[in-house]
Amino acid sequence: MGTIIFLVLLLIIIIGILTSIKIVNTGSVVLVERFGQFHRILEPGWHLTIVFADFVRRRISTKQQILDIQPQNVITKDNVNISIDNVIFYKVTNSRDAVYNIEDYKSGIVYSTITNMRNICGDMTLDEVLSGRDKINSRLLEIIDEITDAYGIKILSVEIKNIVPPGEIQQAMEKQMRAERDKRAVILTAEGEKQSLIEKAEGHKQAQILNAEAEKQATIRRAEGLKESQLLEAEGKARAIETIAIAEAGAIRKVNIAIIESGTNETVIALKQVEALKEMAKNPANKLILPNETLSTFGSIAGIAEMLKMTKHTESISLEKKPVVNKSI
């Protein structure tokens, strides 16, 4: 009998020891009460408690948590009933306050978010609500974080998932959006056509400028070519005239040399020319048309002939006087 009692007591002791060992996982803490009062917080790891004296009040997660708030009806400043749902990211920073300062901290977060969201959206029109998500999120985060700080909750982020206006508002918005898209399409088409016309006009302008420039260059090249050809032609003519003049001068020089070598002078040649003209004039069938230069030449020739006659007459006189002188001697 004593053995049985010993075994029972040993079993009770073993069960008590095993029961007093508390294992806390990473990412959570355990609140322990002793005789109904808060005693301590068990961090992750192994812990020993007193059986029948220590009681685990609650296991609290210290990880970041997500709280999804169901869609709520909100009335805007312009009396439009819309539906908004939120997502809240939070973390328990003080597990003692989260347990002893509020009965259910999750419900506190939800109701604080709903009431303040209605207050914020009630001061905004529908267009401001639709375009001011970031503003609403910032305001909610600031207000809810201040409220939940009293029970050890840190609000990390507040996000609006959906804003659903009434069906007729959605239809009107779709029509407005469609009209806006059509307007943008017409504007873009007009801008494209305008740009196309500008580009075409610019291209035509550039083409005309290039054509005028090309024509100008061609005219300049043609003028330069004509100038070069005229210069070359004039130079060729000048060289030809010079060559002919040199040849004629050479021929005249040779004739003069031949005349001088033959003993004939210019006076004899002039007299011969006069005699030839007399012979030609004797024939009644011959008609002579002489220019003024020729007549002046004849005048010179006549003068030369007269001089020759006077010279002959003087010579004859001198010849006549010579015998008389001889006789007197």
C-alpha cells in the first residue's frame, strides 16, 4: 500500500514538473499571472513556473500582423454613398498594455479605423476621395496610431483597397471617361495632322531652298565656264593675231631686205606704182574706185615725183654750167 502511494506521489511530482515547464516560440511572448495578478512576461525560450500558482494569461504574437476591414458605407461631402474597405498593418509593442488596457485590441483597431474614415471622407467630395487615397491613408495612420498607442499597438500602415461608388455614378464616370478618351484621341489626331502638315511644309520649304541653291550654283558654274571659254577664245585669237603679225612682219622684213639688196629704193617703187596706175587709167573699160587713204598716198607719190623732176632739172642745169666754166678756164 505504501508503495502505491509513493508511486502516485512520484507521478504527481513528475506531472507537476512537466507542467511547470513553459516553452515560448520565437515571435511571441507569454503573459503569466500569479494568484490572479500580473507576474511577468515570458520571452522566447524555456521557462519554469510554479504549478497551481502561475497561470498563463495570454500568448501574444510580436510579429507584424494584417487586419482586413470589411467594406463600410461612407457618405461624402456631396452626399454620395460609397463603399470603402481597408487593410491595416500593425504590431504589438507592449503585450501587457494590449491585454490589460483593452478587452480586444483588434476590435479597437477596426472601430477606430471605421469611425475616423467616415469623418475624413465626410469632409471630402467624391472626386477628392477618388483622387486623394494617399491623403486619406496618411490621416488615418496618424489618428489610429495615436489612439492605439494607449494599448501598446503600433500602426505601421493603413491602405485603402477599394472605393466603390454607386452604380449610376460608375456609369456617369465611365461616360465621362469615354468622352475624355475620345477628346484626347481627337486632340492627338489633330496634333498629328498639324505636325504632319508642318513637316510637309518644312520639307517643301527645304526642297525649294535646296533647288534655288542648286540653280544658283549651276548658274555660277555656267557663268564661270562661259567666262573661261571666252577668255580662252580671246587668248587664242590674240595669239593667232600675234602669230600672223609676226609672220607678216617677217615677210615685210624679208621683202625690204630683198629690195635693198637689189638696189631699188622707195622712190623708184613709188614711181612704178604711178606709172602702173596711168596705164590702167588709159583703158576706158577700166574703172578705178580708190579710197581716201589711197588718194593721200598718191598725193605723197606725186610730191615725190615732183621732187624727182626738180632734182633732174637741177642736175641738168649743173651739167650745162660745167662746160662754161671749163671754157673760161
